[in-house]
Amino acid sequence: MLIDNHKRTINYLRLAVTDRCNLRCNYCMPAEGISFVQNKKLLTIDELKKISQVLVGQGVSKIRITGGEPFVRKDLIDLLRYLQKLEGLDDISITTNATLIGPYIDELKKLGIKNINVSLDAIDRSTFEKITRRNQYDTVHENLIRLITEGFNVRINFIVLEGQNEQDIIPILELMKNYPVSVRFLEEMPFNGGSKSFEKITWDYKVILTHITKHFSNFKKLDSPETSTSINYKIEGHKGTFGLIPSFSRTFCGSCNRLRITATGDIITCLYGKPKANLRDIVRNKNSKNGIENAILKVVGSRAKTGFDAQKEHGGVFENSMTSIGG
């Protein structure tokens, strides 16, 4: 079992399989994109398997596959098949933009991988295309409806962007009220590849809730697990729920149970901090198992207590894109 220096149990790994993405969302990277790393610097599927095996052996019981866009990798299913057989791994989840998942839905069902988070920041076509800078609306809509109707546990992650998509907050709740879906509204974060800088946001989780309250007065707060990053609610008459994720306000840091490993092997103990170590060279050595275990133990034993403490490590300057640090 992994216990950090603040007595928090770490049992949740967010594992990035690529830094590539086929969208160019304006809150994630500049219009021209970012400089993706060379393929030889990315972890191979076999290396991702080794790292996963070691971490599950150390007590990780949930792995969420992220990117970039995970399904950019044509060999992703090979990794998922391996993870599905790992004893001690109770939950395999995926975060995707739902543009490329279509051909893999049947395979995911066979593997029993049912927890899918879909990043969707607009339901209006023109707004979607302005944010993503791509014409993929129909594909995303088709795959999203298919996931929902075929029994997947779908969560929609909607980042609220000032001046861009606030007008879609209420419509997406109306659209999803007949589906057992959780729509989770996230505060915007500063990981945009240097295309924009900000020290505060207008649409924090309290403002989002106030906005929703003006349209839906009949809802109740739900009980959530201690480690949940989301404050969850249910509107009367809706099959699904909605949640608020204070990703910029960082009110959930005290119970953080997660670790991130990027597609290049960086270990990140907090999104707002610097990488603490790199596993790529370690996993490519003969004694990789001991090396991985020791590296994980070292970084887990020196975690920042909160995202604000982690931010102080680099003076609050963020130049990374979300796609390069694990979604």
C-alpha cells in the first residue's frame, strides 16, 4: 500500500498513453498545436504494462487511461487486454474526446471496461467547432449516444470557459436529463501550452452552481466518496446527476489519492507541481521492477500537501499543455 507523507493512501493512477491529440482545443494548446515528443521518448505498450504491474503490486486498484487522446494509439487495446487480467486492479477507466472510440466500443464491452469519461465542452455545433478547432461534432455526438445507450457508465466533463460556452451549461443538463449520465462542470485550468495566462477565474464552482440554481431550483446534494474531486447533485426528475469540480480552486486536495504518469514516463504527484521523477530510463534497465518501486516510494513520500503548495515549486508559471501532462 502506498501512503504519502501526509498520511493519504494512493490507490488511483492516471496513466497517459500518448501526448498526441487529434483536436486542438483552445484551452489546451495554441492554434498551431504544440511540439509533440519523438516516438522513442514515449513509453511503449510493454513499458506501460510493466509500470502498471508494479503499481498494482504496490496497492493501486484503479487506473484511468488518459492522453492526449488515448485512441490515437492503435495498440491501446493490447494494453487494455493486459490490464483487464491484472489481479488487484478493480477499475479500468478511460478519458476520451469520443472522436476515435467508435470502432473499439464492442471490444471495450467484451473486456468489461464500462467507465468512460467524455470530454465535451459544448453541445452547440458552432461553439464546439470554435473550441476544438475541428469539425468532429457529428462523430462525437454519435459515439456519445452509442456509449450511453449501450450501457456504459458515462461521465461528461465540461470545462466552463468564460465568454465561450457558458450558454451551453443549462442546455446540456436539459439534454441529458433523460439519460443516466453525470455531467461534471470543471473550472478552467492554466495548462494551455502558454497560449493564455490567468491568476483567477470568473466561472468558479460557486458561480457555476449559482447559475444552475437560477434554472433548476429543485435539486439536492449527494453524498460522495471522501476522495471524490466532484461535488455532486441530482435535479428532481432527471435520470442523471451533475457535479462541480473545483480544479482551479482546489478544495479537494486534502483527500487526494491519485498519481499521474505521463506518456514520457514523468511521475506527477500534483497537476500544479513539477514532475518528481521519470520512469522511462528506469523501465528500460534490467532491474526495472526495483527501480520503479523505489522511484514511486520516493515521490509518494515527498508530495505537496495541496495544489497551492505544489504551484510554489515553479513560481506559478505554467507552460505545459494539458495534453502533455496526462489530461
